[in-house]
Amino acid sequence: MDEVLVMLAQVRQELYARKFHALFDFHVVYGQKP
């Protein structure tokens, strides 16, 4: 359980660090689907 919490904390830090970049990448990948 602790490992999961640590992983989630790291993921959250990543998202906060490059929040807009991550959202942009998501929209680009999503937009390329037929």
C-alpha cells in the first residue's frame, strides 16, 4: 500500500511540474485517433 501512495505522490508531482504540457500531449494523441 505504501508503494502505491509513493507512486501516486510522484505522479502528482510530475503533473504539477508539467501540467499544461501533459494536457497538451494528451489532446494531441487523442486528436490523432480516427
